[in-house]
Amino acid sequence: MSQSGLNATEKRASISLAVVFGLRMLGLFMIMPVFAYYGQSLEGYSPLWVGLAIGAYGLTQALFQIPMGMLSDRIGRKPVIFIGLVIFAIGSVIAAMSDSVYGVAFGRAVQGLGAIASAILALAADSSREEQRAKVMATIGVCIGLAFAVAMVVGPIVTQFVGLSGLFYFTAIMAIAGIAIVKYLVPDVVHKAPAGETVAIPELLGKLLRQPELLRLDTGIFVLHLTLTAMFVVLPLKLVAAGLAVTDHWLLYFPALMLSFFLIVPMLIIGARRQKNKQFFLFSIALMALSLFLLALADSPLWLILLAVFLYFTAFNFLEASLPAFISMLAPAGSKGSAMGIYSTSQFFAAFLGGVAGGGVYNYFGEQGLFILIACLMLCWLVIAFGMSNPSQIRNHVLSINLLGTQQATHLANQLTQLSGVIEAVVVPDERAVYLKVKHTEFELSQAHKLIKCDN
């Protein structure tokens, strides 16, 4: 079997799981560009309840993200994914049948109860070899980014033809399609990836919450998604006021997103090759702050709003792609699953708070006050991010070992830490796994394999 590319099982798993993840995120995102306008026909409409309806899923997602991942370790990945997708479909139907903004908010909260992100990522890890796992995860990551882009374009188009309730029924249908994909296309696997790679381990959470490097990144995803949700409480209304009919909003989002993708690809490539990830990261935060200040300008002409949205999406897509990669690189060896659990919880909780804060601030201080506030939050993040390490040189490896005793495991860990480029080595006999955190420019993987072979 070739070690240089994905095998048939890995290709099937990566594509099918990426589609399932993407369909679910598409269902969550499609409401964002349309609800502030179309929600005006619902009973109880107010800016605060618009924000609550947009962000309600984030609260339940944040609360259930880690527990659902841990449950998948007990009863299996697929059963948890099935349960989550059924719950998501039920929440969509509740929102579709609601005549009030309160019912929509409740339906969105139910959608979030189906928190399956951890289970999907864990199943992707179980379905792939260690040396190919990064490619599988990258495929899923790309699909999440595409889901956001598609939602910004498809949301206004679908709502134009079927209305707000039809949009929610459409998301329910996508959840059912996801169940069929998991049932018939996602491969069944008997392998289980090391726990430290896949799901949160409760005893590690407190330690990771105190680690400065990870805290900076968790703060970053929190600010990023808080500002995203808050912005869409008012942006659709601003576009209508500038003369762009709500049915034509996709004509703004589509070119802005396409141009942003063309721009971030070279940024990602150059950042990785020339080890400039940190510089591009800081530039993107500053660019997002600038875009929000431009949106804060009163009575902005449509061309300036278009420019601001383009700058915003460029910065957002780069940061959204970079943050999980940085978490993976900077997490202590054997703690990636726990680090990603905290990261995801921060992301979804921010979506909830962004909706609440966005609606509240807009209600009392208007659109200009809201954009200025979230722009200032971005500047605060820029200051915090200045102290981060450049993760360009850091890589993580997980290697399999035979069952070892405590003394053998300690001896192997000590030997591995002596290898050139190794920052940290953790041997977990119960998982039959070795976690390595290394500087990839100095580290030779073959040397680690040789040591492990000798100890086995």
C-alpha cells in the first residue's frame, strides 16, 4: 500500500465525512445573510431576538460539543452522528413551523444540540493512517470553508423562492441526506485512532486552559465568530438601505467570496513556505478591523460596502483556515483532541454571544455603534496575538507501538526526546501510541521509527 497518498478507504471517508460536515454547516450558516430582513414578518421581531435566533445554536453546540465527542468513544462514532443529525433535522422543522422569532430561536437551539463535529473528526481520524490524517482533516476543513461561502450565496436565493420556513425545511432535508451518506457511503472501520488525537480528555482540559499559546488562539476564534454573528444582525439591513434588494445580496457575496479565495490561497502557500504564517495572521486581523471600521461609516455608498465585505471575507477565510492548523501545531503532544475541544467550544459559544451582543448593541447604539464595537474587539485581538509563537516550523506525529511496561515507556520517551528536533515526546502504553511534537526542519521521522522498532 502506498504511503504517499490516500488509499481507497481514506478517500471515501474524507470525501463522505466532509460532505456531511459541510451540509450541516451549510444548514447553520444559510440563515445568516437573510434572517435580519425576512425575520421582520415574524411575531416578536426585534434586533435582540434576531441576534438570539442567529446565534442560539452556538450555546447548545458549546455545551454539548465535548460531551458528544466523549460519548462517541463509548457507543461508537456513527451512532452519535446519526443521533446528532436527527436532532438537527427536528430543530430545523421546529424553526420552519414557527410563526414567531421565539420559535425560530428555540428551533436553532435544538439544531445545536446535535453537536457532531467531534464525532465526525474522530471518525475521520479512525479511518486514516497517521501519515495521511492531516490530508483527511484538511479535506474536511476545506469543505467547512466552502459551506460558509455557499451559504452566503445560496441562502438569499433559496429564501427568495421558498421563504424563511422553506429555508429551514431545506436544512432538514440536508440533514436527512447526511444520515443517508453516513449510512451508505462512510466506511465502517474497526481501527480506533489514539484518544489524544481525537476527543477531549477531561483531566487535560484544566492544564490546556492555562497555556498561554492556546489561550491566544482560543481567544482568537472567540472574537472571530463573535464578530461574524454580530455583523450579520445588521449587514443585510445595511445593504438594503444602500439600495441593494435583499434578493440581490448574493450578487455582492459571490464575487467578494470568490476574489477572497483567490487572494488567500497565495497567502497560505507563501506563509507556509517562507515561514511567514504569523505575519499574514496579524495582517489578516488588522485587515478585518479595517473592514469593520469601513462598514461603520454612516450612509456608506454601495461600492465602499462591497470593498469592506471583500476585505472582511478575505481576512475571515484566512483566519478560519489558519486557527485550527495553529491549534494542532501548538497543542502539547498527545493533547490535540482536548485542545480542539476547547477551541470548538470557544467558537460556538462566541456565535451565541455574538448574536446576543449584536442584537443588544444594535438596539441601543445603532448599526454604527455595533460596527465600531466589533472593530475595536478585533484590535484587542491584534494586541493579544502579537505575543504568539510562529507555528510554521512545528509539526505533530503519532506513531504506533506495541504494548510496553511503564519502565520501557519511560525509557523510550527519554530516548525520543534526545533526537534532533524533538520538542516533546509522550508515550501512552494504554493507547499503544507515541505523540511527538517536533521542529520539522530538524527532525528525521526515520530515526524515531528506528528507536521504536528497537524498543519493541
